[in-house]
Amino acid sequence: MSRVDATEPDPSVIGNIPKPPFARLPDPRGLFAARAARFRALAEDHELASYLRFLADLCEAQSGIQEGLPEPDPIDPEQLSRARDHRMPPLDRNRFTADAAFETTFERLLAAATRMEMPGQAKAALLHVTSADGEMRKAMIDNVFAEAIPVEALAEHVFVAAALQVHFARLAARLDAGSLESVGDGVCPCCGGAPSSTVIVNWPRAPGTRFCSCSLCGTLWNYVRSKCTVCGSTRKIVFQEIEGAGNVKAETCDECHGYMKILNQQKDAALDPVADDVATLGLDLLVRELGFRRGGVNPFLIGD
């Protein structure tokens, strides 16, 4: 493992480079289809191959179930206005209620999952979720929202999180990206979720700019590269990497002892903020051995 002390300059603050958009909203079907393809590609000759293929199938289900889904209930205009006035995310997870769109999404995802190949433990977890009553499902949903999934119940929550990701990506896609603004360090401006990881993009009007990727709704939002995503500090930022895998690094902060992965899509456009986060579990283990705690959230990451 190597340490890179120098923080690279943020192109968004260098003259003659167009100002990047603050946020980019998700394309719900395309997001999960591309993620499925990335998981499948990463599975080749990977020590977590079977799990990555399982997640590829799950992401394909996330994309495939969306045809003909009911439209989510419209967001109350007063809620949107209140969110703007108080700099809060317009999608309030604390007031979430399962409408017809979410219920259909959840049932379709569970039905699609029953047709997937998976190990016995995952099948048992799927059966547990499928047979759960409303109170138990709500408890699992609350765990996902709280970003506090019990390790012993990870398998069950994978299916719940997958359904919520689809629903919130659809909700986020209906918002006005131009009306969004920062609501805090490491907080999604759409739904208040934490990032799974961050990406350095190679978009024509934003080359080299960093964006956080929401672990729940998939929204990308601009974040300064020389600033800790966990606590906002601009001091003592160090990048850690595994030799030969420099396209994915861990940004560590000696102020808060947190870390966040940063994926360089300028070097590899195929990198995905969720799939490549899972596939680089070894980097998490090494950074944790150095005493840093993970700042990103990924319901699919083993041992997260």
C-alpha cells in the first residue's frame, strides 16, 4: 500500500475551465443497467466473483422492473419550498411513506429476485423479506435510511436497499437540478443520503471535477477535491492506494480519522461508484488497519 501526500488541485477553481454543474440527477433505468454491466465485468477473475455476479443480476432487476411502474406521489410544493428556505434535502426520508409506486417497486424486485441464481443464505434472506409483515419491512427500511444495517442481517437488507434505490432514483429524477444547493458536507442535496464514494469525472464541461455519488438516490453533486468529504476539513488530507490499483484511492483525513474512496474516471471511464466500491474491499481493510473509519455508505459492501 502506498501513500500519496500531495492533494491534486481542483480544476473547478482554475481559470479558463467552465464551472461544473452543482448536481446531476440520475437516469433511473440507465443507472442500474450500467451498474449491472460493471459488476459483471468486475466479476471476471475476482475473488468475490460469485457475489459480484449476484449484484450484477440484482442491478439488472433494478433496471428491468421499472417499465410501467406507477408514478410516485408528487412532492408537496410546500415541502419543496420549505426545503429551499431552510437548505434541507427536498426528499425527506424521515417522512417517507410507502405509496403505490414503492409498494409495486418492492414487490416487483422481490419477484425478480426469486428468478436469480443465488446461494442458500441469500435465498433464505429473500424468503425472510418476502414473508415479512408490514412492521418488519418498515424496520428494515428505517435501518437503510439510518445507514445502520446490522451486519448479521446484511443479506435481507440488500433487497430492501435495492428497492429503495430504485424508488428514490425515480423521485430524484423528477427534481430540478438547478434548484439544488449544498445542505452540508457529505450529504446528498436531494435525499440527505451519504455518498457511497466519490468520482473524478471526465465530462466535457467538467474534466477533473469531483462529484459525490449518493448511496440511495444516485444523485451526483460537486465537491471540492481538497476537502474531506466526512468532516469538511482541508488539512491533513492524504490519499492511500494499493500498488497497481491507483484508479481507486482512499482519501484519508487525519483530522476526523475518516476516509472516502475516490474513483478516477479520467483514467477509467467504466468505474462505477457502487460497483467499484464493492470490488475494492481490500482497500477498505487496509485503510481500516491504519485506524481510519469508513465515511461512505454502501448497502452492498460486505462488512460495511
